[in-house]
Amino acid sequence: MTPMLFGPPSRQLFGLFHAPEREGNVAMLICMPIGQEAIRAHRLFRVLSDRLARIGVAVLRFDYYGTGDSPGDDADGELEGWRRDVCTAHEELRRRVGARRILWLGARLGATAAVLAAKSGHCDPARLILWDPIIDGARYLDSLRESHVDALERSYCVPDPAWRRRLTKDGDAYTDEVLGFAVSPVLRQQLRSLSPKALQLTALHHTTVLADPEDRAAQQWASAAAESRMPVTISSFQHPLIWTSDPQPNNAMVPTEALQRLTAEAHD
């Protein structure tokens, strides 16, 4: 595993390159989730990257600008910039792996950024793998607000009832900072405007959507794309990973189901 900084001087990104340990023709760019979701999934993607490298898949994990170990602050983060970051990371991986086919694996808001990047025409993956993509931005923001209040209530012996009243009555409550991460006004507006119509898939490559059966927004979005004859495969995928909180008792930090399924996707 090789740590590095790459990209233009004005917007450098931190990445980790996992060199393949055997011959192969596939590389994978991992587009991570954001905020607490990235923290909860970090170990899973580290283990996945090591496993893929052992079977001959080159992997690049990276932090978007303003996230993780990349330069910038939380308040610098927004979807349009992250879209460009995906293309910057793709070009860096292309430089390192030559003619290998580059797959993109995007999770949560990282999947959303991957769709936007693929649609932009500035970078071209061989295939998109979207895991629990965020399709309805307003609903996603509301779920983060709810998780934020849940975390507050768990952290105090005597929770303040005013927290939940504020959550219910004020739609802007808990949107400046969510689960310990600042949310810029630009990102907040982008999320509120994010809808299935804004996330059009391209016919230039195949897309696999791995979505929870109860995620009706993602299921309907993928089904609509398939009905319009886009090359889309929809796969219902339940797993015990909780994106915004620690694992439940007796659940692993790296769920075997998720690890096996994502590893298999690199071979399809």
C-alpha cells in the first residue's frame, strides 16, 4: 500500500494505491462515502482493497478535497468538486495501471459522485458498481439529521427533549454540522436538489446497482434506467453494515457478506 498526494497543486488529493500482487487486467477506483459513513466503512474498504490486490486487482482509494487526509476543510466539500475529484483520481489510477480496465466502486454519496463524474464525459470507467447510492438527497439529509439527534441522546444520561422538538419543527436544524462534520451551504443546497432526474446513467458502460430492497428510491431509479434500455443490473443486497453508527453487538466491523459480494463484483 503506497500513500501519495496527487492532482493539481490547487486541489491535491490524498490517496492509497494497492499494487496488484499478481498479473491481471482489472483496476478499481473506490469512491468512498462521506463523513461518519466514511469512518464506519474505512476498515471494510481497507480489507477489500488488500484482498483485491492479492488476487491481481490494482486499487486506488482516495479522499475527496476537504475530507479525510486530503487538504481543505469540511466546509470546502460539495458535490461538483467531488465529481471533479473522481475524474482526477481516475486519471491517476490510469497513469499507474496502463491498459487495465478501470472499474469504479462508489458507496453512498460516493456512488452519487461517481454517477455525476461518469455522466460528465471527462472520465470514462469500464463499469460502475454503485452500493447503496444516494438518490434522494433531501431524504438523505433528513436521515443524517435524525442520526445526529439519536447520537446526541445516546451521549447524555439525561437527553434534552428540545433536541428532538427542534428536529421536528425546524427543517434547517442540524444541517450546519452533522455527526461531527460541517456541511457547507453549497452542499446542503445540492443535497436538497438531488433527485433521480439529476442522476442520469450513461449507456457507455454497464452499471450494477447494489441496493437494499427497502431502499425504494434506489430500486425505482435503477428500474427506470433499465426500462429505458440502459445497461443496468439491479441486485438487492442486504447487509449488517450500519452506515452512521457502530456495529450492533455480535456484528463484525467488516461484514463477510459485503466483503465477499464486493470482491466478486471485481471479476464480473
